[in-house]
Amino acid sequence: MAGKPQHWKERNGRYSARIVIPSSLRPYLDNRAELEIQLGGDRRTALRNHAAAVASMQRQIGIARLKHEAATGQQPKPAAHPLTAQQIALRDYQSQISFDSEIRAHDPRYAQIDPDPAYDAHPFRDGFAGKLSDDELEELVGLRIERTRLAGNTDAVKGTPEWRALAQALCIASYEAVARRYERNDGDFNGEPSHPLLVEAVKQEESQPLVSPVAGITFEDVIKEQERLASIGLSRPKSEATLEKYRNAKDDFEAFRKDKAVATVTLAEGRAWRDHMLVDGKLSRKTVHDKITIIRTLMGEANKQSENHMFPNGEPWAALELPVVQKGDSAERTYSLKDARHFLEFARTATRSSFRWIPWIVAHTGARVNEITVLEKRDIFEVEGFWFIHIRVGDGRKTKTNKARKVPVHPGLIKEGFIEWVKAQLDGKLFPGGKNEDQRLREWIHEKVFPKRTDLPPPNHGFRHLFEDALTGGVSERAALYIMGRSSGSSADDYGGSDVKLVEIAKQMKLVRDIVT
């Protein structure tokens, strides 16, 4: 086998066969995301054993698919990984040879007993010679055909010419394997198949062009590998919003170049895509800048995942010039004091708890709306006479930096009665609506708070930027970054959160002005 097979993985000089499990089938396979069989450190041996390993994993997935179809009432689908009878026979032959080698390595008694021609060879000879009925063939190789079907390599049905041809091909594989067993018992390990069907199959496989280990990797593969690594703690998880941006950008780029492979990306494609987006005029310069940056990020991640095999000569877009982004006035993304006061005063009239309190919390913490909609009563706590809001990470809750923080409750929010309201609530979630509550909030703002106003930023930006400006009135830069949930890029981001730090930050929060008064 000259090239890199499908489902092949190489890492640190070790080889394995790996198959990603479709998400719908994972409940039937212990909720695993993938199946993997180690093939050792010798490439030649690994290549020889690879097909059998893949077939074994595909059988497991096939069984899971049958269970899923039975549970959901779905109709069986065509073979997922179709192979010709010739290819199936070669895999089966290679699997039997590998099994023979394994037994010889562990039990000396095996090589001392020659196969019985009447039992081990002649039935298979009669099978591929066409002397056996379908029932006799099924008794001889029926289980192997079923394993092949479960692996998704065939959907041939007994009674059809396709099924009979496959059964005869498997008889050839077994007959040839028995011949190798005779030879090996005499010390000859150089034997090769002599039947034309297997001889031709070997030639076809060896004639396959050399395939780069990274040739078939797509941008979606890179993103999924990022998610897998994050799930086992080997990288920092990306937020759902970030992953959505990644996928939107890669979808646009793939649609433009009409190719999904990462390894074939060129500088010329990058320039053409950039110019197309700019000339088209539907996207802002910043959006074009961001999309190109995302693709560059994914290419860098692909190179890292492939241990620099993806782009050994350097990232193709290193010389790609990005659009110049003209930053607008930050005031355009910020509520004026007049609008902010109107908003908060209007919120006092709301009967829905999320409409009443989320604007006030966002205005006095700088938190993002989706960080507040999921708050629970236990997240509001007291230390040394100061109240805090615990913005958590985990159990479905996320922040943009994937880090939790404990934000002091502003005196203005306490004065408004927020703490007393929290104390009166039952344990559990403070606000109704779940993930859709931020959408309801936006609709309420447009329809009730600021009807017919189209010039205002959403509260995520309007209040967040306003509060960030208010923090300049006495809060240290490090405290401001912590309160706002921003990363400074320093290792200090990973420290703190002790009661001492919280109390000191809360003291500084007293210096931040009240928006309403």
C-alpha cells in the first residue's frame, strides 16, 4: 500500500486507525466521539493491519446504526463505505494473514498442526468454483458477509448475483490464506496470492498514488479537532459564537474557491477572495478583515494539528495584505446618558423580571446580556458586607474569555432594590425564558423602550461601553479588566478571585458613578 489510507493517523512516530462516530450514533457507543485502534510504531506493519482495524471499527458503527434505525424507525440506508467484492476479498485475506501472524507469535502449537484439506481448503475451493448453492455459501462465509455489511462495505442481499459474487470472492480469500498457512508451517513467509482476483486487487492497491497525510483534511475537520481537544482539556474551548463565526467564514471561503481542502489553499486564492468581497461591497472592511483572519487562524491551527506537515514551508497567506479598518467613534456604540437614563427609568415599569432587572444589572456591571440571563439565586453572594454577582463558566454557561468572574454589585443597583428582590426569590434561575430571553429583551427594547429609534446600539454594547467609560473614574486598569471580563494577555489573568481581591475591587466600585443620578 503506497499511500496514506483513509482513517489513518500518525502522531509522534506511532500509527493508528481512527474513525469519527456520527453524533446520532454516539449514544450506542458509550457516547464516544471516535473509535481508535493503535497499530504500533512500524509503518509497514501498521499499513498491513490498517484495513482490518478499520473494518472492525466500521462493524461497531454499523451495529450502532442498526440500533439507531430500529429505535427511530428509519429505513436502512445504502452502504456507507461501499467496496467492490475484489476489495472486500483482499481486506479479508489480509486480515486472515495478520491473524495467522498473531497466533504464531503467541502459541507454538499452532504451527505444528497443518490445515486439514478436506475441512479447511476444499469447501472454499468448491465455493469459488461455483459448485455450492447459496445456502451452502451462506453456511461457509455468511457471517463474514454480515460483518462486511455492518461495516457499511456492501448492501448485497442473498439471492442476488452481487451477493453470490461476494461470497465466492471471500472463498478465494480463505483458500489463499490456507495456502499461506501451509507455506508458513514450512518456514516460507514469502508467499503471495496466486488467484487472479487477489493478484489484480493487490496491483490496484499498490498503484494508488501517494497521498499526503493531510490531503483530505477540511476546515470543518480542523474545527472539530479543536472541539475534541477542548473537550478533553488539551486546549481552551471556543464559545458557541466564535465557532459559529469560524464556520460562517469557512463556508464563505469554500463556496468561493469551490474546494474544502486546507492543504491546497494558495495566496492567489486569498487575494482573489479578499478582492471579491471588497469589490462586491456587501460587507464592511472590518467584516472582510475578520473573515480573512479567521481562515488564517484555521490554517495555523491545521498546521499545528498536523505537526507542521500541512504547510511545511510556511503559512500561504503570510504575505496577504488585510483591508484597512477605520474605527468609528466609540460614542456611536454607546448609549448617551439621556438614553441610558430613559431606558433604566422605563425598566422600572416592567412587570417581567428580566425586563425590570437585566438592563439595570448590565448598566452597573458592564456584563454581557447572555451572562446575566442565566443567573441563579446562588450566584448573588456576600463577602465582608459587599455583594457580588458570580458570572460562572461550565454546565452550559460560557463567557467570551471562558473564564468566570465575581463582579461587585454597584451601590446604585443595591439602592434600586436588587439585593432585596433576589432575597425574595426561590432557589434556582432568577429570570425566565432561558436562552431566548435576550431576543425577547431586544424586541421589548425596540417596541416599547425606544419605539421608532433605529440609531441606537443594542444593550450589550450601549450599556457595556458606557459602564466601561464610567470605570475610568477611580478603578485601576487591572480591576477594570477583571470586572468587564476582558483578557489582558497577562498570566495575571489566571490568578485572583480570593476574598481579599474581591473586597478591594468592591471598594473601588464605590468610586464608579451611578448612571441614573
